[in-house]
Amino acid sequence: MTSILDDYAAVAGEDVIHHLQQLTENLRGRRVVHVNSTREGGGVAEILNKMVPLMEALGIETHWEIITGEEEFYQCTKSFHNALQGNPIDIPGHLLEKFEETNRARAEELRPLLGDADIVLIHDPQPAPLLRYMPNRKGKWIWRCHIDLSHPYRPVWKYLREFVEGYDASIFSLSDFAQTLQHPLYLISPSIDPLSEKNVDLSIDEVQRVCEEFGLDTGRPLVTQISRFDRFKDPIGVITAYRLARRFKPDLQLVLAGGGASDDPEGAAVLEEVKTAAENDPNIHILMLPADAHRIINALQRASDVVIQKSVKEGFGLTVTEGLWKGKPVIGGNTGGIRLQVVNHHTGFLVNSPEGAALRLRYLLENPDKMTDMGRKAREFVRENFLLTRQLRGYLTAMVALIHGLGERIVTA
């Protein structure tokens, strides 16, 4: 095995890597292309930054392209994101025109690569129309939806479905997210990379240095939420839960840390709302971190007693996976992919309100033995279910099935 495969074998197990190599034998000489909307910021970019090199190490020719646009393109795609997660948003026609125009222009640029690829994986709505502008394509095209599509605003989904129907298959993270389409559907959960800067083991000294840098007292209890400043992540609800819990734990500290994504124009406004809600509380640490602050995020999660992700909508929630991998119980919103990861009373708690989050936070902080036991179960749960090698196995299985005509209606890969 190459060095990178050896490294993954040390964490996931040699049998896992051997299985990936067996699947890869069916893809020798094939070209795979991923397309999304950004190279940094958000879970999709994080996954691709690690999955593409792993696929190449397995001997698959793999490319990664992005689609970018002007401000109106991002206004439109952010509206898609909100509407697909249930918000009743009517998108103006001029924004839809800009969306289609941007995809048409990018398709022209990418035609030599995409038209000749054996497998094209299109991630989320932003580049979904590319297929329409790719006549005489050679290979199979897969639409990979990372969004909670369980209750979409129907007019917006009806519009996007016109672009998606022509794909050879779709991949969703959960069965609840899958929509009726006239091609095979695959259920593959996202994952974290255990070898990334965000997830490798850190020394106690490094964790201490990061805490000192941001004014955190490691001798006091700490709860942390890591995510974009997005209303669906409910940072205001986290602040409310913190204040309720602090009535019983007056020395509690809260960290809300995250960054922006180049395809999210609402982040700055939400950040200002969060700062207003914090009311200059010295124990609430609001950190706007750069896209490459992976070791800082790692250290903040490791320094925390409890990780929280109180989303009200969530496609999957990789920050939940990260917290669990570091042996921390996670208090998560009872929604989307968080339900796959937070096993109530075992790896953490699912909650539906700030009051529920505060109650569970108080319980955990008053029962350190329970926290330790949950943390042990949490790390092992991720090892078995949510590492990058597991997700890649699902992707490779779907590719092999499509190339050899083995697709079913709904498949858990």
C-alpha cells in the first residue's frame, strides 16, 4: 500500500482498505470528476479536499472542478438552500436566469473534461444544470444532494427537479431526504477524515495554547458549537441554552466559532445578530475563524466538556461527527443527519428547544462519569460508521453499479 493508504489502514483497519482496493479494480482506467461550488468553507469542500487524494491513491484518475458566479448567482443558490430546507421563498426570475446563464457558461468551459468523463459527481443545486448543457456525454452522471430535502418548498424543488431528472442516479444522506426521481437512488452518509488537521490527535500543550489565545479558562466548564453563522444552525438558540444552564453552572463558558463560505451571502448578517444577542457577555466567545483554522477548531473541540450543534435543519452535520470522534458527548438538534449520529443517552442527547439543550447540558456537567462513558461510545460509533473510508466505499459501490448496469431503485451503499 502507498503511504496514505497505510495511514488510513492504521485508523480504519486494513480490511477496510483492502475492500476499497477490491472495488477500485472495477474502475481501473476510468476518469471521475467532482463538481461543487467552492473549494473552502462548508462540509462538501472539506470532504472533497480529502476524498480526491484518497481516490487518486487508490489508482482512480480523479478531478475536482468548481462553479463560481457573480453576486446574483449566490443570492439565487442561497435561496435554493433555504427553500429546499422548507422556507417558503419565491425566487425572482432574474436570479433564476443568472443561475442558468452561469451554468451554461461554465458548461462550455468544462465540456472537454466533463463530456469525456466516465463518472461525474455533481454536488448540490449550484451546478445541477450542467448536465443539460452537456450533449453527447460519454459517462454516467450522479447528483449528490447534501441538503435536508425532507420537506422542500415545492415550487423551488419542482424547478430544480427539471435539471436533476436527467441524471443517471442521485445520492442522498438519509432516506428521509430522498425525493421521487426516475432513476436509482443511493443512501450514503457523509463522513470525516480522521487524518485531517481538524481530527488528528493533539498534544495537551497545543490545546492549552489555543485556549489561552482566545481567553478560555481550561479550569472551567466549556461548551462549544462549531458551524457557519447560519440561521439553520440556531446560534441564538445556543446562547439562550447557555444562559439557562448558567443559572446552575455560573462558571460556564460558551464558544461559538465558525467562518464563512464563498457561496453564502447571509453569513455576515447572521454574525451581527449573534453579536447582538451575546450582549458583550465576557463568557461568550464568538470567533470568526479563517477557512484554514483546522487545528484551532480541533483544539477547541478537545478542550470542550460538551459539543453542541443545535441546528433546526441539518443535512448531516459534520461538526457533530467531529465532536463525537474526539470523545465528546454531543447535544444536537433533533433533525436531519444529526439523528443518525446522536444516539440518545448513548453518544449524546437530541433536543428540540433551547430549554431542552440547557437541561441536558446541566445533566452532563453534573455527571462527569456519564460524560466519559458517552464520549467513549461516541468515538467508537464514528470509527464504525462515519469515517471517510466508509463514505468512499459507498461512492465506489454506486459507481461500479452504474457502470455495470446494476442500479436499483433505492440502495444503501
